[in-house]
Amino acid sequence: VKSKSPGKVVNWIRPLGNTIKINFDGASKGNPGQAGGGGILRNSEGDWLFVYAGPLGKQTNNMAKARDLLWGVLIAKEKGLKEIQIE
């Protein structure tokens, strides 16, 4: 498969201090359509603390993103992580 758009280099920026960063994404095939997504929680050293992913059923694209954000925040809360940054 060839892409018509040029590639883009993306760098992950570490959070400062004891902050945990949540990176997440959700998507749907169709809008609404079958959706899924996930995310990762990392510390300031870049270590992976928790990873989550899974199906979300029939959702809009925006709802899939919102549910994946909530999923990450709930994991952080469950693990007692209070200083978080969302990206």
C-alpha cells in the first residue's frame, strides 16, 4: 500500500518530575461503526507502566477517543497516580 501523503516524524516528549503521561487513541470503521482503541501510561523515564487496548463496540470516532481517554484516567486513579498529563 502506498500513501500519497508525506511521512511525518513524531517525537514523544517526557513528562516532568513524577508526572505520568497518558497517550491514547480511539477510532471507528465508519462513523458510527465498529470501534476500538487503547493507550499507554508512561513515567518521566519513558518506562511503560500500563498498556490498555480493546474493542469498544459500535461507536462514533469521537466517542471512541473519549472512552479511551476515560479508560486511561480510570487506570491512573485505580493505581493511585495523581499527577497525570494527557496527550
